[in-house]
Amino acid sequence: MCALLGVGEGRVPFACDPNNGLTKGFKFCSTHVAINLRVQDLIGRLTLPEKIRLVVNNAIEVPRLGIQGYEWWSEALHGVSNVGPGTKFGGAFPGATSFPQVITTAASFNQSLWQQIGQVVSDEARAMYNGGVAGLTYWSPNVNIFRDPRWGRGQETPGEDPILAGKYAASYVKGLQGDGAGNRLKVAACCKHYTAYDLDNWNGVDRFHFNAKVTKQDLEDTYNVPFKSCVLEGKVASVMCSYNQVNGKPTCADSNLLRNTIRGKWHLNGYIVSDCDSVDTFFGTQHYTKTPEEAAAEAIKAGLDLDCGPFLALHTDGAIKQGLITENDLNLALGNLITVQMRLGMFDGGAQPYGNLGPKDVCTQAHQELALEAARQGIVLLQNNGNTLPLSPRTQGIVGVIGPNSDVTVTMIGNYAGVACGYTSPLQGIARYVKTMHQVGCRDVACGATDLFGRAETVARQVDATVLVVGLDQSIEAEFKDRVGLLLPGHQQDLVSRVAKAAKGPVILVIMSGGPVDVTFAKNDPKISAILWVGYPGQAGGTAIADVIFGTTNPGGRLPNTWYPQDYVDNVPMTNMDMRANPTSGYPGRTYRFYKGPVVFPFGHGLSYTTFTHSLVVAPKEVALPIVSLSALKNSTFSSKGVKVSHANCGALELGFHVDVKNEGSMDGSETLLIFSKPPIGKWNSVKQLVSFHKVHVHVGSKQSVKFGVHVCKHLSIVDEFGIRRIPMGEHELHIGDVKHSIYVQTLDEIKN
């Protein structure tokens, strides 16, 4: 941890100011006293009206106790953001490093990169806090499952796979919150939106009215997985409940989801916050309670600690007077909030951890280099016919750069962004390598007219190569704006086809988007040689795109979600939350784990400019599963040859694997080793799941060893229809990169017999 230093100019100590003689005798200001005792002392000094005004995001000041007001709502999804009222840019802090949108960074499959980004973001957040222009509580990351490709906020998430999302969550949170020494926090992260929230506004159904009907099975093995990882692995300091209902109950009023699960089973060390105005929503929009006082009481009893919005400030007093809750219920919520503030050092007076950070630590060269590296690692090479890429500046000295996203800047940072340090657009990035000729073709991504197509075609006829940068932006996919379909908007597809037809040289299609796009037409067009997906690549996106196109960077990204054809969404309503296919009704299922139909590009797809091979060095072939007791065997442990995880002795059941990854091509590159498991043939066989992934950089002609563990109880188990995790007996199939390997699982009892 950084040394304790005085806070930077612009920040008056939040509380316990050593220059305020009033506070010297307060126990809650003594850093030598245990935090729980300091919290009790402070709560004991507060009046009921003060307490009520401290459980909302714009918490009041308490001058008689030397405590400043505090705005809890700040955002840092992929860089410090000014979306929440807690953070403002200007003066000494004109901007902050804007990393690629999360869906892009997720495509790197690089856990250490995610943690590094979190470390940089929290450095800049602390610097801005010291300067008096930001808070220390950041309501990020968004770890919802990108279940439906139309979701406008899918761009904010790590994709469709719960293991990937969970690993991203834990890594980014660790980067934001620091090493956790002494239970301290660098900043307090928040995993949102709990749970089964992945619809904003589709076909007349919006998030404020939506009741997500979710099976126990899907809740346990899909929707809740990233949140569980966030709390257990990431040690996150906060979880946010969502607007929607789950099975008829608002998540922010569901004691089973909040108090029993997040706090009870997972042992959250932190606070639970509502999405903004969620409590008001379940009263006023969903009519879940008859009175506002009942709504306030339901939320607090369920385990909510902080209300983003004024609802609890207005109605908690009435709830207490009516006997719906007690003042002690309020004290418990307030205690969780103050504990987090104390862990952040906000009650430590003038001596602050990270107090040395200031304007010089924001938008540094190193931080901006990391934003560029993240963009490079997130770019996915989808197609490269005839090894057209990389282009050569010597033979392709003039390049046409065409398309509505060809010279964009703000588009590249997606949503929940701040003010970037600066930008390099795709056109600017390409112009660093070669001479360019530029035409937008469409005035914007909506592409409502074709009158500029002729100019674009003229450029394509003249240049040595053509790069088309098309796709989406926040006018097409955003919060409260789900897409209608998966095709390129407006006349963009026509633009691509016409330019490709006119081009004399190779045509490279670059897709800038959060969600997947059905580009089947481009895959099948012989004139389109290569296709890249770049997500929303952040402030340095143009440099990264050019570096990949010209081979300075060898692409190594992999798709974090399935790219479906348009006819998939024609037949699947967004409102159906079922993950698994239903052959009887014709429902095709969702994500690579359960959908077996045709795809444009599959989950995990991504090409390289080099060739990697994988070989198993160490790989166990069988495992004996020790059962806790014979009585457990008799008490319905087996179900269709599946042993309850709770009945297995899981302690020493991690199997060690060793894989060599060799680069047999002609360019250094990074390989993502994806490990999937598939259970034995039978009841569970349709389930294929990612269990692990590893990123390695391999030089030409060299090999890198990857050693990893597969835990039987965690990685070879499935969740049954009752939400119970089981280990199927029999032959499990592992897909380790391009190698298949079988492991036979049986009980010790079976071996003895």
C-alpha cells in the first residue's frame, strides 16, 4: 500500500480533520480503534433524521460531527467516467485514460491485463479524489451475462460465458480495490446489476416493468455465477440490485437474493445498493407494495443498504413510525456503508492512503500505452482469406479508408465513458503507415441515404487496398435501447458490397460494435478478403486497428460471444430467459453452451497471423471421487449418475494438466488456450462449458508451457433442474485448444466393487 500522505490540493478531509478541534475526542476518528467499534461509536452519535439522510447516494453533511457530504455515485466501467454525479472533469483534470469498452477487453481473455487496467483506473480515481473532483465508490463493473445479442448494454459486459464474466469481474475488481491489506480499499468497486438483468427496452417491454422468469438451474449456473465470483474471488465491496423482477419479486426487495445469498451464503464484506430509483420503481411502476413506507421497509429488510435516489430519505421515517422496520434495521444498513468508508480511509483525517496521487498521475504515458495495448489485444481477426492481412506499406502504399466509423473518435469509447486524454481515429492510425484517400460513404451509422456511395466507389477503384470501417454506435445500441435486428443498419451493407465490387485491391472489413453483427454477406463475398471485429476500442483504437492491419501487432483476440444469423432473433423473443433449448417448443437455446444451430462466427473464434499447435504433456485419465459418507450415498446422492457436490470430498480433487503451445508460423504472437468440458453421454451431454483459459505469448519456433488445474467439483460438475450442482459419473471430454482428452470419473465405492 502507498504511504500515508496528506491529501492533495482541493480536498478537505471528508471527516476527522485534524485542524477541527471538535473531532479530536471522537472514538470514530481514532485509527487505532477497530473499525467495527468506530462504526458503532459514530452511529451512536447520529440522530434518526441524520441516519435517514445518510442511506441515499447524495449523503448529507453532519457539521456538528465534522463530517462532509458525500456523493456515492461514481462510475469507472473502463476508465474514470463522469456519468455519475460524483465525478467531474475540468481544471487540473480535463480527462482520464479511456480504455476499450469491456466487451472488447474481454476478447483478450487476459486476466492480468484486466487487473492492470483496474489498477490504472483506480490510480486515476484516487488522484481525482485527492483533487476534490471524484468519489471513492465506483459502481462498476457490469457483469451481467450477454444473453441476447440485441441487448443495448451487452457492450458493457464481458460477454455470454459465466466463467469468463466471473474471471473478468474478479480481476478488474482486484485491480480497482488494491491488495486488500488490512481490510483496506483503494477504491470500492461494485458488481452490477444483480440479477438476470439483460433487457432494457425491446418491443414494448422495458426494464422497469420486466419480470424475468428464470429457472433455479439457470440462476445457479448462468445468471448468478459472475456475481458469486465477484464476491468470493474479487472480494468486491458492493453489489447493485437491478430494476427488473425475478420470478415476480423485485430484486431490490428480495431477501433471498440479497440478505440470504449475497450476504448470507457469499459473505459480502461491503454494502448493497439499488440501481437508481429502483425502490421507487418497484413501488410506483411495478406496484409491488401498497404504500411507499412498505416499499422502503421491504428494501431495507431484504438487505438493501443504500438507495440511489431520494426514496429512502423520504419514506424511511414513516416506515419506522408505522412499525414496519426498526431504527436498528436502519443502523445495520448504515453500518455497512460507514464500514466501507472507513476501509477507504475516509475517516482517517488528513493522512490518506494514496494521498500523493494528483494530476500528474492521470493520462500518463504509461496509462495511455496500456489503453493502446488493451485495444490491440481485444481485436479479433474473424476471416483472412489468402492471408491478405497483414497489408504491406511497400506494396499497398495508398489505402482507401471508407465508412461511417472510419474517422470517429467518441464512438470508440462506447458508453459509461468519461472524457478521454485524446484520440486516434482509424483514419489517423492508418495514415501513420501509408497515404490515404477517405470517404465516409454514409453520413452516420444509420446510413439512411446512398448519395455518397459513388465517391466511395471512386476511391476504391483508385487505391491499392480498401479498409471499410462500419458498424454501430450509441444511437443504435445503448442503455434503454436494444436493437431490433443483427444486420448492419440502414444501407451500410449495400455500401460494403458496392465498394467491394468496385475495389481494384484487397478489401478489409472492420466492424466497430459492441454486439454481434450478421455479416454473412461479407463472409460469402469473394471480394472481401479479411474481416476484423474491433469492438469499441477506446481512445487509442485507431492506432491499434492500423497496427493489426499492417502487422505491427499479431491479432490474438477471441470472440466473447456467439455471432448469430439474423433469423435467430427473428424467432426468439428477448423476454424468454431460458438458457436451454426446448425441442418441443422449437426454442433453440442461448449462447454456445446450449444453442446448437448455425452461427456466423462461434464463441471463442479468432485467427492469428501465425500457426499454433498444442500438445498434452501431463493429462490425468481417471479420477476416483471420494464420498463424504456412505449415508450420503443412500440419501439420494445419485441422480442420473450424478453425485451432489455437497456429498463429495472436494478438497484434493484438482487435476494437474500441462500443455505445450508451440508457434510453428512465421510471426511472434499470443495464443489463447481455451479449455472446455463436456459431461458423459446422457442427460447432461448437451452442456459444453468453458472451464479455464490462458494467454501465452510465443516466439517463432518456440514453445510455452501452460500448467493449469481442473477441479472436479468445480469444472466437471453441472447444475440440475433443481439448482443443485452435481458431478456426473463416467467419461468427461475436455477440449484443450485443438486437443481432445477424456477423463473417467467414478466413486471410490465403485472402484472397490
